Amino acid sequence: MGQILAWIVCGGAGFWLGSHRLIPLWAIVVLVFLGAGLWCVGEWLERREGHGDDEG
């Protein structure tokens, strides 16, 4: 539920900033890809740590 709320808030903030021309579209796109990349790295690290607990 928290992840859905975060997507809604971040998406709404990006839409609001873009519609008021406070941040150019390319910067919003870069932030989206950066956020998605960091999220994937976090998920990968969590899964890697989880597999280490099962072995020991």
C-alpha cells in the first residue's frame, strides 16, 4: 500500500511540476529513470541478502 501511495505522490508531483514548467520534461524523465534504477538496485540487494540468510 505504501508503495502505491509513493507512486501516486511522485507521479502527481512530477505532473504538477511539469505542467507549471518549473522543471523541464527531460529532467523529470531523468529523475524517473534514476529512481527506477535505484529501486531495482535496492530490490536486488534485498534479495541477495535474503539468499545469504538461507545458507547459514
